Amino acid sequence: MPVDFETAISSGVAPVGGLFVPATLPAPRSEATMWPEKRSEIAEELLSPFVGAGAISRHLPAICSKAMSTFPSPLRAVDEAGKLQLLELFHGPTAAFKDLGASFLAAFLGQVADPEEMQTILVATSGDTGAAVAAAFEGNSGFRVVILYPDGLVSPRQAHQLSCWRGNVHTLAVSGDFDDCQRLAKGAFADHALSTACRLTSANSINPGRLLPQMVYYAEASLSHFRRTGRKPGFVIPTGNVGNAFACLLARRLGLPVGDVVLAANANRPLADFLETGRWEPRATVATLASAMDVGNPSNVERLRWLYPDFEELRSALQLTSIPDAGIEQAVRTAFARWQHHLCPHTATAFAAWCAMDEDTRERDWILVATAHPAKFDTVVEPLTDVAVRIPDQLARLLARPASRTSLAPDPHALRSFLQEVAVDEC
Ligand SMILES: *Cc1c(COP(=O)(O)O)cnc(C)c1O
């Protein structure tokens, strides 16, 4: 059953248990000159067909300018010819790419929400989403945030960053992995009585309000490269739950000058195996050095199959390279030796996937997507290079705050009781 954009974003998960997808896609634009140059205007044009003509559409320019202006996503050339570049998506408040989608979601929900009705944002995180959502909603009196993260399976600085929020943010350390957290969240949304009583809203990458704005940095980077060189850059994207990569593929479908798309995965192979065999089978999650990508059952594969209903078409639309931990370590060392530049372990999977290409392919124009700042993963990166990573100011400020969290068993009843306690009170 079709719903409008506001409903899709406010509920996050479709009522029948699946994910929201657009009913139709706008026609692609073939010319780069047909897109504006300013980021917030690109965002407006990309998102307005999805938002539609309803009441919220007149607020879209304000929402975009609020969400898109807070921090930049610069392209940094790492070779002399400027053919290999890093797209740095980690200049936001929590130093990972999730900040952009989270700030759009906060700006959007802030506009559509009824100020009389407190909503609860429930978010399962593999390490970075939770902090980004907390940063975007902290102190916002219309919302309360409940974070579920896998205890012991995120980096120490990530754990701190997930637990350092005040007031309206609650952090639950789940004794399980990310898939357990995701299952708990999905179960709570599917529990109609609970989700109505707490006015639950999802903020995972399954929420279109986070997913779709991620197209903006692909648009901005590909347009700027294409206008400068006349060539479409390829993107290599560190991939876990397949939200970020999906946004890139969707941007290409809408006509942006994106060339080849290569997904760089870690040792978690559900998507790699699917592309090989055509059979979709979720896997148990394997813990790796690129922990924010430790996903055994990536939800957005459903959307990938929607975008490419034909399996052969899907296979030719993207490539995937799976990088084991040893390859991640090697990539961190090689990048540092070549450029005196630290990569986070996730970004390192993209560099490793680029290194694994044959020489002719490497000669083309490539953008490696840098999904997090290496200082978030100092315990992985520093022993490999023997050099300390400089901590960016925004991260230092969060690390200086006190942290507190509540332990939770990976049990739907435990989550239900917690939510009833913190989130049903005044509604
Ligand atoms: C979330 C995350 C990823 C994976 O992105 P998906 O959209 O889940 O594929 C990669 N790198 C970092 C640093 C992340 O936080």
C-alpha cells in the first residue's frame, strides 16, 4: 500500500514488515549541467521527487539548507594526477558518514513532528549510526533516542561515543552482535501495541530519511569531478548494511555522472555469496577489524533487489570485493607508507579493493569513500603504523564527556520492559 514520504520516514519500517521503496523513480537527467552546483540545491532537486507535492514539500528547501550546511565532504586527491581521490565523509559531529543522514532525518522529523507528541527513535547500531543519531537529536525535546549496540564489538572510542549523551538519549549495550540488535529493533517495531504506545520511529539506514540524503555527496563529488575532467569517476564503497552503496547506485540511476560502483566488504560474505550463486542467504555475523561493516543479514539487499529486479542486471550494475582482516591491515600500512595518511579500517577495505583491481582498471578515475575518521579506530590503526592518529576536535569534545550505559540481554522482553519504563511514561 503506498504511503506518503512523511509517513515512510516517521514510521521507518513498512507496516507489512518490509522496507519502504519509492513507488516510482524520477526520469534520469542525462546532462551534468542540468544539476545545480550548491549542495543544498542538489539535495532539494534530488529529494523533491521522493518527497512529493504534499504539505511538507514547501519546507524542503529549509530542511535541506539546515541539514546540508553543517559540515563539508571534501574530495582529497591522493595521487599526483588526481585520478585517485578520497571522499572524506567524516567531518561531522561524530566523525563518520552517518552524520549527514542523521542530520537530515533530525531536520525533517523536527519539521513534521507534532510538538505535543514525544516520539522515540529506536536505533540498532554496528557502531557509528547510534552516535550520529544521538548527536542529531540530543536536547531536542520532541524526541527521545534509544540506542542498541553490540557490547564489546565496537571500538573503545565508539563505545564511549555511543554512551556520552545526556537527557533524552538512552544507550543499551546488548550482549550479542549487530544482527541481534537489529532483530530486537525490528521486533519492537513489529509489536504494534508497543510501537504505538512509545511512538517508535526507526533511524537505521532502512529509514528512507537517512538513506536518500546520502545520494547528495555522491552527486556533489561526481558532478565536481565530471565538470573538472569530463570523466565519470568510479566509487569504491565500504559496505555493511548496504545503505551507503545503495544511495550511490540510486544517484547513478537518477542520472548523476557516477561510473563503476565497487562495493568493498569485509569477511562477512552474505552479499558476495549472493552475487556468486544467486541465492540469498543471511549469514551469522563474523567479527572483523572493520566492525561497523559486520553485518550478516544486510537489510538493504532487499532494496538492491528492488532496484535491479533482474539478477543478471544486478550483477552487472556493481562489483564486490571481499577483504579479509589481513588485507585490511595491509591496506592501512600501505596507505600510510605511500601518503603518510591514516585510513580507518573501513576505508582501508576500499583501498584494498582498489589495490586488487588490474592495472588498466586502476588507471581510471576512482573515488574511495572514506566512511570514518581513523581516530575512532585508534586501537586498530595505531599498532599498524606506530604513529598516533590526531584526534579531530569534535571527537575530542565527545571523548571528554562522561559515559553511561545500561546492559541488556538480547531478548525482546527485556527491550520491551525497558521501553515501557522510559518511553511510555508521559504518552
Ligand atoms: C556504517 C558504516 C559502514 C557501512 O555502511 P552501510 O551503509 O551499512 O553499508 C562503513 N563504514 C563505516 C565507518 C560505517 O560506520
